[in-house]
Amino acid sequence: MTIALISHPDCLLHDPGESHPERPGRVLAIQKALEKYPFKVPVQFYEAPLASEAQLLLAHEEGYVKWIQSIAPKAGLIGIDQDTLMNAHTYPAALRAAGAVCDAVDLLMSDKAQVAFCNIRPPGHHAEKEKAMGFCFFNNLAIGVRHALENYGLNRIAIVDFDAHHGNGTQSIFQNDKRVLFCSSFEHPFYPGYEGEMDNDHIISLPLKAGTAGPEYREKVAEVWLPKIRAFEPELIFISAGFDSHAKDPLANLALQAEDYVWLSQRLAEIAKQYCQGKIISVLEGGYNARVLAECVPVHVEAMCG
């Protein structure tokens, strides 16, 4: 059992401004916590490579990728929308973020690691095939999933997204791809919205009312998700790890605690050990309280090892 922890200094250089909640300090707080945490299994730190254009095109339209390349500023800030801002370092950071997830796939599929956590930003799960939104430019996790499907001959990948905001981009990319089981929990009604009629046999949503805490969350996960994931028999599991579902996060209104992330991660580890040699890749999405991130991410990573 080896844990791969993947990040890059470029992820600290993407800076949408001091008043923006998606700040470089998120990744820095996590990195410091991971370096200090007494993991019980071997840990290896890796620097994320740059994603290739071919990798980006696994989940995005070519015109969109070229548009993002073309608008990347050489100085100052530009806004794609009021929440999604680019500086001179955003584009390289976005390439590192997507590259990290592809690298995690390669490490796990070559048996160099069993579990991986990608400590990256900008996040990705709101990015659609042709649209940046919600702090996201490229859908890092979706790119990694497609990389695994297309390059390693996999046919069944499960994604669990526990961010407080619905992973609309990930759902839209895999809406009609039955090779992917997408399980997403999120506060509702809340940004970016949710259309229940879009759910199907491989899109399994858990909309949660504001204030939902651990006991109710665990009950719903155990009832709705876990049987579906087991029945799917995944060959690889991905997690969109959004810690803004924590009770102390400033941007959402759910009430999960560190022990709830541990519980969910352990349940996924049990399924992974049964069906996919314990292989799990977790990718940072939301989470805007640095102390919460430093507390929750290391125990989440360790729990993925079972």
C-alpha cells in the first residue's frame, strides 16, 4: 500500500484576488498538513505534470480549449464570470490540475500507488464541455476518468462527489456515458442548481437540505449510494472531494464533520478492495476554511486506505 500525493507550486500562483474565497492558501494549508501527518503506510509526493491538449480534449471541445488558451492574460485579472477569474498564472495552474489527475491514474494503473490525492487548484467539477464556471476552467476529474477509460481499457468507473455544490460539469460530461456511475451529494436549492429529471440509472443524486448533518447523511449514503456502487462493481473509484460540506465552511450550509468524511472514505475503501484492488483517486474541489482543510484532508486520505 502506497499513497501518492500530487500537487505543484503552480497551483499557488493562480490568484483570483484577496477577496475571492478560492485562494492559494487552500492548497498550502493542505500541503503542510499532509507533510506533517503520521501516515501509517508509505507516502510519496509527486509534482503534477502539465496536461496535454489531447488530454484536455478527452472532456472538452477543441474550440473551448483553444478559447481558454487565447484569453489567458499576460498580466492583471480577467473575468469569465463574476466568480471565475484568470491571472497570468491561471492557465498553467489549470494544466497542472488536470495533469495531476491523469498522473494519478498512471501511477495507480502501473501499481506504483494504490491511493492518490490530488491537492490542486483551480477546481474542476463545475466546468462543462464548453463552459467555465464556479471557479473552474477544466474538469480535472472528468479528464482523468476519460484518460483511464480510453488508455487502460476500463469499462466501469465510479465517481463520488461530496462537495456542497452539485457537480454539474461532471454530470453533463458523463450524462450519457454508462461506463461511469456518478454519485453526487449537494445542498439544494443552492448554486449551481439541480434538475432531478436528468438523473438516470448511472446518475445518482442526493440533494440535501441546508443543515443536513452526519447521521442523516450517512443513512442516505448507505441506503442510496453504497448498494448502487457495489452492484456496479467499479474497476476504479474517483472522489470529487469538496470539503465545503463541512459545518464550518463559509460558503455553504451543510453540517458534516471530519468523522463523516472518514466514514464515507472507509466505505468506499471497502468497495475498492472488493472490486478494484483498493484503487481510489481523490481530487480536491471545494472547501474554503483552511483549518478545516488541514484537519479533514489527511484523515480522508488515510481512510481511503481502509
